[in-house]
Amino acid sequence: MLAQRFFRRQGIYADTQFDPSGQVISDDVFAKNVASWLPTDADRAYVKSLMKPVYEPGKIAQYMAPPKRTAVDGKPFEFEFVRVD
């Protein structure tokens, strides 16, 4: 049932507030807790600071895990699959 409540800007749940566990709550309870439940501007800034592009073949951005399989069409991980000119 929680998945049906996820996109709350439309449908029968559009005007209803829920806590993180999916329980219906009042607008007042939501307003009191929204800052602790949703990302803050500081959280968003921190995540943005992690998003540094890496263009060097064979290197991975720090926020990504290395692939489990390193071969596409038998090519090594270091192969330049995408050219950035």
C-alpha cells in the first residue's frame, strides 16, 4: 500500500500527509517533522559536493562503486567507451 502513496501530488492521497513509515498524520505533525524527515539544503549541498566528474579512462567517480564485471565486448575496464572532447 505504501508504494501507492508515493507520488502524492495526484490521486486520492494528494491532500494527505504521511510519516516515513506510511502512517497518515496531520498537517501539523508533518510540518513539525518535515525537516528531520526530508533532506535539508545542507544535505543537498553535501551530496552536490561529492558529484565531481571523472573523465580519465579507468577511473571512477568517488561516489560510484566499481563495476562487478569489467568487460564489455571483451574490452578492459580502462577502455575509452565514451569520448569526451
